[in-house]
Amino acid sequence: MVALICGLCFWLIYKSHEEARQNAIENSQNVALVAQRDIVRNIEIVSLSMDALAHRYQNTMFKDLTNSQKHSYLFGSGLEAKHMVFTAIIDAAGEVVATSLPGVPSKTYADRSYFKIQRDRFDVGLYISAPLVAKFDNDLQAVVLSKRLSNIDGSFAGIVAMALDLDYFRELFSGIALGEDGVISLYSRDGIIYMRVPSSTAMVGRDMSKSPNFLQVRDAIQRDSGNFFIRSSTDGVERLFSFKSVPGTRLVVMVGRSEKDIYKDWWDDVYGTMVMMSLGGLVFLVLFWVLRKELRKRVEAEEKLNQLARVDGLTKLINRRTLDDLLEDLWSVSQRGNVAFSILFIDVDNFKLYNDTYGHQKGDDVLAAVAQAITDALPRSSDVAARYGGEEFVVVLAETEAPGAMLVGEKIRNAIEILKIPHSRSQFGHVTASIGVATYDRNAHASIEAVLNAADGALYEAKGSGRNQVKLSSAPATTPAPIPATTPAAAS
């Protein structure tokens, strides 16, 4: 009953959370839509004004007018769009032919992006530049809109350019209420900031294309609309952003509401629900806590005892006792189904000399590192590594024939060698290991001990051949494998 009530409460909390999120998305999308439509409407006005200006400039009667008449004919009616800073006609060489500002600048604009893109491509249409600072007013931030002028034969004749004061976007966005820590931004799809409110003017024109936050959402904002949660790198606030692209441009309007503001009312409901649940379930929780504490003590004690009984404390591999049980089970399976398996006997070369030179603590560190290298080199989760005793290890490879076992043995030997643990009294200059391999043969091995003895014999053959080798047992050993001592033998 308690579980049912708690489940119902959490389901209601979850549903209300989703409703708060969905309402925030819808509200943000509506705000983005309003801003988008205002921008589209003003861009259309600017575009029509530029078309009209181009038509006047290319009218055949224009050339017959005096300079004063030309200026009045082109610009006499004034700019139709608010926040339009200036309008200009630039010829194919990048020279200003006419401008709404007093005088005609003598400099060339052929190197400007808004000029080059119209010159190099005939299908651009209306182009909006990145934010820039007007040369005639160092405090004025603007964007330049350009359209191509073409000759009768389609060749490039120049451009019509208009500069739009970015205060237009600032005024548009500043009038929108977004709650605590809310923001509204205008970005290009390639990461250029055109406007962000609230913010400092220093952010306008900044290229965010390489920032981690933008890289996370870059693919998303290529769509016409959408939303995402992201934490701002500027103020660290987590926000839900809804965005809409501005048709016909690379611009995207993004409206961000802080997570705190979105879920403010929801959290109030959650706190009230939690208080009620806490008061109603206080007695149950106390009883549950007492019972859980006692059960935990028992489970932890059992787990600790079981861990101590099965795992070697130094290497974290299974110990000799657990290995014996595993080998006994493996032998039973192989007898019932004639299933092949292989055993690898691994011994750290010259380990006694290492201990004598570097001390037992360093020796323990080496054993732990070797054990980890062996574990990492095992190709399957079913393969088992164990500490056999001292510096000796055993690897059991179920359902593995001799060629596969040799490959695993060589992989383990190489993994130990590339650790490059210094060993000044080794002929190799670093810690190495010798490995003996034996594969179960029904005709040759009468017991699991015989397979172990064969692997042990191959190990001693590897040591006798110069160490740091992997040897395969060619015949079953007839002498039992020695029980490893608590300290490594001098022969190691």
C-alpha cells in the first residue's frame, strides 16, 4: 500500500514536471516566432528598398541626370526602414558610386565579404554580413545587407548595400519578458553572435563556432526549429533554449529560459508533496532504517568473508583455493563432453633478485601490475586468471586449443614486457615473465593435475631456454608440480 501511494505521488510529480517543461517550450517557441516574424518583415522591407534602389540606378534616364539630381532620385525619399544607417551603390570594381551619406568615400570595398560573395556567385540573393563597427562611427555596430547588380548579359555590375544598426535587434529583444535569467539571442548557423539580451556589446560579433557549447547544438540549429537544454559557459545557468530560423537567411533566433524559472512553481508543488509523504511515512521509514541497517551489516559481513575466501588480497585475482574448485569443475565438464581446454603457467622471471634489489614492497607492486596486465590481456570474459602462489600465476582458457592458447600466452608475455618495469639484475633490463602452455589431451592426461604438470614443465622449459618466452608442452609431465613457497625460489 505504501509503495502504491508513493508510486502514484511520483507519477503525478513526473507528469507535472513534463507539463511545466512542455509549457516552457511552447511559450519560448511563441516568443521566438514573434521575434522571427518581426525580423522577417523588416528584412523584406529592406530587400524591397534595395530592389527599388537598384531599379532606379539601372534606369536608362539615370545617366542623364546631374549629380545633385542623381542623389535626389536615388535617396531623396529617405530610408523607409527604421535603424537603416546608410545605403550605397558600389560598382564592379568595389568603388562607391553613390551613397546616402554626405560625400562619396574614395576607398574600395572589393575586399569586403558582402561584396565578394555577390561578385563570385550570381545566386546569393540577399546577403547579410557578420556584425561590424561602422567606419564613420566607431561606436556603431551594424550589419551590411547586399544584393547583386547585373548587366544585361548577366555579368557582375556591382552591389546595392545597406547597413542596419544592430540597435534594431537590441530594442526588439529588450521588450520581451523572459523571467529570471532569461536570454534571447540572434546567432548565425555558423556560430556568429549578432545580438544577445541581456549582455554587453562586447559579445556582438564574437565567433562561438569553436566553443564546446556551440559544438553541442550546431547540428540541431541547422533545422528550422527545435529546443534543447544546455548550461551557459558565460554565467553557468542551465537553460531551455527554443529556436526558430529566419527564412532566407543564416540567422537563428534563440530564446532561453532558465531551468530555475521554468520549474519554480513545480518545485513548490514538489516540496508540498514531499512534506506530506514524509509526515505520513515517518514511522515506516524509522522501522525500515533499523531493519535495513541490520541486514546491511549481515550482508556486508558475508560478502567480506566470501571475498576474502575467494580472492587474493594483493593481486585481486582468484586465489589457489578457488582455482582448485574451478579446475575440478572444468575437469568434470571435459570428461562428460570431451571439451578441450588449456592452462597457462606464468612465472615472473628473476623475481627473487628483484625483491633482493628493490625490496618486498616494490615486489608486491610488481605482482599487482603483472596481475592487472594478465587480466587486461585475456580476450574473453570466460577466461580466468589466478594467483597460484608467490610470483606464479595460472590462466585457464576453456574451449581453447593449443594454437589459441599460444596466442593468448604471447599476448600476456608482451603485455607484461611493455610495462617496462625496471629490473637491473635481469638480462632484459626490465621485468619479464616466462609462460608454459598445456592443452588437455584425453589420451595423455589422466587428471587435471597432469595438465597442470604439463604446463609447469613447459614453463621450466621456457626458463631454461632463456626466459621471457612462451613454450608449449610437447608431452605430459610425469613429475608433480611443486607447491609454491611463500617466498620465490632462487631458480625463478
